Amino acid sequence: MERPRVQIAVITSSVLMNLGLKSILERIVPVAEVYAFTAVDEMIASGENFFHYFVSSQIFLEHNVLSRLSLYI
């Protein structure tokens, strides 16, 4: 019986960073399926469940600030 592949999400606004990190992760973790996104909304729209996330600090801060603001509205 085949094990399900681990799914990893890479989220950065830079396409080059996405491709580079995706390539490195695919070599280091060959059992993983790596997806690259340029926005959190893209990742959510994919409908996939991810085991691990690599997120740029810029996107993390933007998304974190937005989620906090929605608590006060």
C-alpha cells in the first residue's frame, strides 16, 4: 500500500524565491509534493491540506496584521 505524499506549501511574493525554494525542498524531501504560491489567497483557493508551510516574512506580517484587524471589526 502506497503512503500518501506529504504536501508542503511555499508562499512568497517573489517567483524566483518560490522556484528556488521549491527546487531545494524537492531535492531534500523527495517524498514531498511541493506547491508554490505568490499569495495566501492562492493557497486557500487550491483546496489542498498542507503538512508544512514556508512563508516569506513580508507575507506573514501582512497576513498576520490583517487577521488581527478583522478581530476588531
